[in-house]
Amino acid sequence: MTPLHLLHNPRCSKSREALALLEHSGRQVEVTDYQQTPLDLSSLQALLSQLRAAEPGFNTRELLRSGEEEYQSLNLARPELSEAELLAALAAHPKLLQRPIVSDGQRAVIARPPERLKALLG
């Protein structure tokens, strides 16, 4: 069985809950602290494709944490920003990435709330 990959922030309670659910599932889990090991643009594009595979119509903006200071200072709420510009902001400022995100290599979900993991575990 393919291991699951968790983009994790150990300081986030939802991310810790997701990790506990994954460990309890018995599945092998690879964990990446995405703030210590940020995703590059290519990895973000692949992640976006996996999110869209699990949820057709997934919008790039759903990857962004709009409450972060960087979101405001970079003025990322502007509707005219392209997908490429939003992904570039995420690559440069990993703190903006929603969490936790779990991938099975083909599909990914933002596990907020952590129960959304059932889509990958079922």
C-alpha cells in the first residue's frame, strides 16, 4: 500500500490531530514540516493537481491562509492575481499554505477538519 504524505505544521492542533488519525489508521505516513522544508513551485503545482483530482473545481485560493500577515502585506486578496502568482507567493512564503494537507500520490485533501482524511483512507 502506498504511504500517505502529510504536509505538517507541528504547532497546529489540526495538523497534530490529522497525524494522530493517520498513525491510528495503520497506514505508513511520511511527514514533511513544510515550513522547514518548503515546497517549490513544481511541487505546489503537483499538489494542486492532486487536490483537484480529489475535489474537481478546487480553487488555488483555497490553498492560502488568508489570516496570515503575509497574505495582507502581499495584497493576495486581489481577484486579478493569476494561479501562477498565487503559487509563487506560496513558494516564497510557506506560512501561507493551508494545513494539514494529506496526499496519497494521486489525490490530496486539506484535512481541516481532520475527518476529511476519510476520503483517502477509505
